[in-house]
Amino acid sequence: MPMKKLAFFLFFGMSLLAQSQVTGPLVLRWVDQGPDCQGLGHLVDIYADTTGLTGMNNELVGINAFVLSIESSQSFVLTTLHPGFSPINWQYTVSQPPLTNQIIIAGWSTDTNAPNEDYHLARLLLSGAPGTFSLSLMPGSQVASRLAGPGNGPDLIPLQLPNPITVQLPVSYNLFIGGGISAWHELDLAYDLVPPYGTPIDMLDLVKLVYCTPP
């Protein structure tokens, strides 16, 4: 094997090992971001903090992929999924349609320099019937360390799942897509969902309306 090619494989081989045998667990946590959609919805974030976690050869750990299994104690409130955006933007995020009270989120990135930081994995927008309910991260959730190089896959990191988070929706969701369209270019406080408030309903308000409206 030519020397350059040998050096290449040795370098990335060491990096791959460095991302295995991660000292854990990696702690996942909920962050309550409060009301949204003019008080008709609620935002909840999911974070994973790799700060200080290391693998073989004391290499600092980053994240390249995750699967999150989420269950709600109330059906039809898992309205919209937004991918996390810090410290990296997840290139792809897919979700199982939230038909009842469960959703599965998968996200990944090909950033081989994924940093050793606090990761924003996902944001959930909840809306629907009023009530108090809980969200739980279920067994089967997984987080994978960073890719060490092209063709070298990541390794699963041991997880510590958080306790369920309690969310309250104080009022019933009462907006409709048709109502927003009817309010187009009009002043309508109910459908004025995006700042600056007090301006005629525009495309940004309608996009937000789609995000806010439960399934």
C-alpha cells in the first residue's frame, strides 16, 4: 500500500476508534420554551450535551446522528417538528406522522468535525385540545457519535433519558387554514402570528398558521 494511502487509513482509523468506547452516559434533556402561536401552542426543545465526553485516546465526542422516540400522554397534540440548529444544522430530519400520541424523529449530519458541545436536536410545537399532559423520551432513542471519515460509521453513545416533562395547553386551538386565507392582506389579530404584529396578514403569517394547526 502506498505510504500516503497507509497514512490516510491510519489517521482515520485512530479517529474512528476515538469515537468508540465513549465514557457516558450522554444526558438528554427537555427544555420548555413556553407558549407559541399567540398562546394557542407550546414549544419544547430536546438537547444532548456532549461537553466533556471522550472516547478512546481521550478524543472529544461530537454527534452525527440521532433517533428520538417520543410519546405523549394526550393524543393529537404533536403538531409540528422543527430540526435543531445548534451547534450544527441537521441536514435531514424525518418524522413518523404523529397520528395519535407517538412520533419518531431521525436526524443526521455528515460533519466530521462535529464539536464537543451542547446539541439542540429538535423542537416540538404542541397544539390541540386544552389540558395538561406529559411527554416522554422512550427506550429505543439513540444518539451516534461523529463520523470519523468517509466510509467510517459512527458508534452509539450510552444515553440517560430525562424524566417526562409536563406541558399545559390552556385553551383549545381555534384557528383554521381557511380563516387565515380569508384574512389575507387584512388586519386580523387572531391570525397575526408573526412579528411585526399589527400589520396585515401576509405569507409569513400563513406559513406559521400551517405550523401551528394540529393534525
